[in-house]
Amino acid sequence: MKGFNTMAQEVRGVIAPGKGEPVRVETIVVPDPGPGEAVVQVQACGVCHTDLHYKQGGISDDFPFLLGHEAAGVVESVGEGVTDVAPGDFVILNWRAVCGNCRACLRGRPWYCFNTHNAEQRMTLASTGQELSPALGIGAFADKTLVAAGQCTKVDPGVAPQVAGLLGCGVMAGIGAAINTGGVGRGDSVAVIGCGGVGDAAIAGSRLAGAARIIAVDIDDRKLSTARELGATHTVNSRENDPVEAIRELTGGFGADVVIEAVGRPETYQQAFYARDLAGTVVLVGVPTPEMKLELPLLDVFGRGGALKSSWYGDCLPSRDFPMLIDLHLQGRLPLEKFVTETIELGEVEKAFERMHHGDVLRSVVVL
């Protein structure tokens, strides 16, 4: 069924006009949903490091960008052929709408879908008609946004939107790195290197999975104390101590069963590699930059056994993982609310980027 709107709408949105330029709130045009599309009234959207990358031109030159992608809201209208969600549904937006018919999907591994898709139509600037590039195919620093219906995952509406939206990106990436990619299980020892939003989520995920020992590693004591609140049993300040030695010491001299690298640098990856037990697992969830190179003795790669994995969006399947994690949160078993440092308005996104840059916040969340 269609929603009630029968024409394009004008709403506010946060635009990154050009490389390194400050973001600004502009009027944007959101078209009616076409086949397979949905218009979502955004209720909350987290400020993620990826949005900052877009603004700095680190992802592509497709300016202007409509920023924001960690979002939750209510479906307002849907286009032809949409059956999974309907107007009025409370949804979390995801940037990997699975296609259902690529080789990964057909082999029953939709979390690896190689052909994820976004809305066909583009939102535009009201003043010039210029097409906008939505961040990660979402663009949710806006009152409303147009997405592919598969990017909407229905969850229990009893959850606060500013908490739910976090699963749209960073928190899901971290929890999934531990549970889905790393396969953390009961009694395991886990080390997490880098305790920003994603690293802290990996700590919360490890705790949820029943890990016995969770070691948080960072250079900032403030971040280490937050990591403890989210489930770390031990902390290591790697400015003051060699993290590899410290992790080994805390695991009977052996190293951790799973080490999650949430920084995305060759130096910290090497630490993760040597801080794991024999036959242990390294999970890279931190995002490296194109020029970075890794050098490891091949004999060590062979001799230590185990697995070296990278985790993309926590290898999540939104339709499976979002409802489950929201239910666990509502049962009091997953403290997602601890990730929300502050709630802000649409016009305060630029300031939030500065606070993020200085490491003052875990997550600023725009509430609409």
C-alpha cells in the first residue's frame, strides 16, 4: 500500500557542500517513493566518523553529500511492490540492503551480499535542483529521507530512537565483529585494541556472548574507563605498557582467543596478531586508509595457525540481528544507552564533528 503523500516534499537536511567546507542545513527535496523504495521520517541519527570522512572528501568526490546514516525513524510511505515494511512501522536504517539473488545470497550467506542496493531516485537541493549523494546510501541528517525499502529493518517500537539508530552503523559493526566475525563464545578471552564507539561495542558484544576475560587497550584513560562500564574486565594503557606483553600476562602467558583491532593501522594490527593465542582469531574492524601496508613474517602467519579475518559492518544481517539486539537491550542485557554521550539538534552537527575529533564523545546523536 502507499502512504498518503502524493508529491515530493521539502525538508531540512545537513549538506557537506565541498571538500573540508563546514556543513550547513539546507532545504532538500525528497521525492515520492518509487518501486521498492520508502520515505522514512527520521527520529534520531548518530554522528559517525564516516560522515566526517565524507565531509573531508575521504570517500569520494561526489559532492554535495547529504550526511547522516546511523538512524531510526518511522516509515511514512512506500512505493510499489514493497511488502516487508508498511507506513507506521518503526525501523532502523541500514546501509546494506541484501539483494536475495547474488551468489552469496543464493548460497545462504546473505550477510556477505555482493550486490546491496539503495534507492534509485536521488534527493535534490531545493535551491538549485542539484542531486545529492546520500552518505552510505541513507542521508539521514534530515527530517525525512528516501531509501530502498530493504534498508528499513522493523524493530520493537518500545526502544528510544536515539539508542536504536546506533545499530545502523558503528555499534552493530563492533558487536558483530565480536559475535558474528570473531565467534566469541562462553569462557573465551578477548582483547579489543582501540576503544572508540566500535571498540566499545565489541566489548559489549563480547560480554553478551559470555567471554570470561575482556581486555580493553587504548592510549586514553577516559576511554578505558568507559570500556570498563561496557564490560571490560581489564584495561591496558598502551602509551605506558606494551599491549602484547600485557595481554599475554593477563591470559596466563598465552594470548587472547580473539583479538579485535578497532583502529585500522598496521602497528595496531601487528599488536593484535602477536597478542592472540595459538589458533586464535584476529578480527580487523578498524578502517585503514589506502596507502597503509602490512608486513608480517610469513612463517609466523603459518606457524600460529588460527584465523585472520576482516569484519565488514560486523558481518551483520540486519533482518536477523537488529530485532534480536533491540530485544536484548529492552531486557536490560545490552546497555546501548551508554553509547549516547549527548543529544543535539540538526544545526549542531559541525560542532559534534569537532568534539568527535578531540575524543570528547562516544556518540553525539541528532534528535529530530
